[in-house]
Amino acid sequence: MFGKREVGQFTLYDLVFILLVANALQPAMTGPDTSLLGGFVLIAALVAANFVVSRLDLLPRVHQLFTAPATVIIKDGHYLPEVLKREGVDQEECETAMREHGVKDIKEVELAVLEPDGSISIVPTGSIQHTKRRVRFNRRI
């Protein structure tokens, strides 16, 4: 039903959908109207709404409205304390991400980025770009 995505890759819309289905079906099962048809109508309406929202999310304007951009939290071996504070990330979380990426010291980090999904990407100093594709970046104003 959700395609090839794993549970850890669910979007916010998928999580809200699952919670809404559970919340909507509880009264249908335990309330005064325990008809099977009422439950199926609720599920069909929520599936249709989830489908519409997921298709709207494919539009760039809608996606930008609901998805936070990636944020640089370490640059050239130095923490950016004001960004860490604003994003609610502490240095311990950054150090955990560095260890996960095989980096021992912050001086070995060229760039650390807090991704929209909450993960932290680390680019070590002197790393070689392994792709031949061009990557375009949107400038934040």
C-alpha cells in the first residue's frame, strides 16, 4: 500500500494517515454503530485524502511549504552555535553522527548538514566527490 518505502522512510503524511485511520475506526468498532460499511467508508475517505495530499506534495510549491530545507550545522571544522540552538540540536548529537560516519574529530568535518528528515549528513575534509551528476542548490534569502 505504501510502495517500497520502509517504516523509517514514512512521510509526515503517512504517519498522520495511519493515526487518522486508527482514530476513525475506533468509534466504528466500539461505538453504537458497529456496521462494517461505516468502517469501510471511513477508510476509503482517508485513503483518498492521503492519495490527494501525497500527489499535491509532488508540486514544488506545496512541498516547500511543508518541508523544511536542509541546514548547515558544522562548517569547516567549526560548530555554528546559533544554528544548533535554533534547530534544537546539541553537540553530542553532532558527535554521534560524526562517529557513525567514521570521523574522529570536528576538525575533520568540512560540512555537516541537518537534513529535512532529521538525520545529519557529514562531509569529511578532503572527501572526493563520487558522482558525475551536477547538483543544483537553491539559495536561501
